[in-house]
Amino acid sequence: MTPRETFAAIKAAGWRIELEQRRDVVLAWQTAALARAKRLPSLRRLLVPARSRPLKGEELARRRRERDEMLERIDVTKINEAVRRGR
């Protein structure tokens, strides 16, 4: 492995460990919360993610403005150059 590849692998491993730790904390919290619950929710309710609510009105307009501002700041030519160089 090149030094760059080694650094990328170390960084990825650190990221993966952080995600695993977060997952474990969430699992512990959920276990404790369910242990204190008077009625256990159905398994289906726990497994199926809640549907997101559709955005309307001012919130939808604000989010679209934010997206448009982000897209204006992106310089696609720099991204394409970096991809061609293998970064």
C-alpha cells in the first residue's frame, strides 16, 4: 500500500469505529427505554422507519433556497479535475 492508501485506510477505520460506537450507544438507550415502557410497541413499528412529512409553504421554499445556494457554490470543474487525478 502506498502512504496515501494507508492513510485513507486508517481514516476509514476510525470512521467505522466511531459509527459502531454511536450505534452501540443508541442500542443501549433503546434497550433501556424499552425496559421501562409499560406497553411494548409492535415490532413492525420499531422496524419500519417513520415516513417523513412532506414539506410545504415557507419551509419548502427555504429548503429549496438553501439547496440552490449550495449548488451555486459547487465548482464542478474542480471536482472533475480531482476525479481525473485520482483524489
